[in-house]
Amino acid sequence: MVTCYLRYILNPARLKEFEHYGRLWIPLVEKFGGNHHGYFMPSEGASNVALALFTFPSLAAYEEYRTKAASDPECQAAMRYYEETQCFLSYERSFFRPVFD
């Protein structure tokens, strides 16, 4: 099992647009076999940082998602929405192995 951690630097003038962008991606990750844990918008502290977490059964399953998403019309529309709104300035991606009881 692998959890993808995304840390976004947001465009502060486009927080509402970023929240919409996140809502677009949650069902898309799940469509390709992932378990999305949500997007986390700024509250207290830094006002321009958001996070997203989602889990796939393996790194290979995540890579398969990336390949399929690249040609999926709904995923392409979500990326066009980002390009039109510029709702985030940058992001970093890391992978973690979850530990549960």
C-alpha cells in the first residue's frame, strides 16, 4: 500500500477555484482504484498551503492510474480547469507507506 501526499502552494486569489479543482479530482482518483482521503484547505497558519492524500494498493497501481488518467477525458478537463484558473502555483509529491493498528 502506498499513500501519495501532495503539498500545494496556492494562488491566494483563487482559493475557491482550488477547492473546486480538488472536488474534481477526488472521484477521478477513486475511478482508477485509489482511495482518496480528501483535500485539506488552509485554516490556521499558512494561508497558501493545501494538502491532498490518497492511497493505492501499490506503487504499480498508482503508476497505472497516472497512465490511464493521462488519456481520460474527465482528467484532461480537470487539468484544463487548472490551466484556466492557475489556482495553485506549484506542488510537491511524496509517497508514504501507511502504518495502521
